[in-house]
Amino acid sequence: VLRGDLGAPAFPSKEFQDRFLSTVKPVYYLRTRQYSRSTPNPPFLVNFQGCLFRSYPGVFQTLLDTGNGRYRRVKGSAVRPGLGAFKEELTQSLIVEGVIQEESKTLNFLRTGYKTSTWWEDERENASDEWKS
């Protein structure tokens, strides 16, 4: 369980994250996210959304919302992706479908930045990686 998964108004301390929350393995997981991306061609702005889903002991599934309450599986993984990797998986599926165009490495770097994960998703000395499996 990660800090943002609790839905609490405030985040627990880093010590509590490392000592307890990083050792909890969720049995059922559903996290939805909405994104938008600008494009050089009409419609100039593409809104898309998806969810990260898991029902233990199954794999983590990246699902793209196709409209009307339906989702299409984009990728499955035994290891839970960080939210930055999840967004990239959705974006890559839109590139494959031709909804958006692939960008140069420089433009992609400017869009995403040099760090796409939060500190609690990174490997740390005192924290467990159990939440990823």
C-alpha cells in the first residue's frame, strides 16, 4: 500500500510508510486516473483515462477506458507499475492506435521531466518492496 492509496486527507509519516505500509499487499486494487495530452493536429487536446486493476493473485492490469464504461487491457504485469509508468503505458497504447503521434526524445523529455516516480515508489534502504508484487 502506498501513501496515496489510503485516501486520507494527510499523508502518514515516512517512517510509517517504510515500517508498515510498504509491507502490505493489497488483495483488490483499483486506481483510476484521467490525463490529457496536447497534439499538433486537430483535435489539439486528447483526453484519456484508465485504471490500474488487480485482483490477487492475478497480475496488475493497465486498462484504457474506451468509453461507455468499457475498458481494454493494455498491459499486464506481475509487478505493480508506478503511476508515471502507468501513464506511459496508456500513452503508448494511444500511439499504437494512431490517436496521438510519437514525439522526439527531446520533446518527450520536456513533457515528462527527468523523474516520473515519487519518493515512495523508488527503492529505499529501510522500505519493503512487497507492495509491488
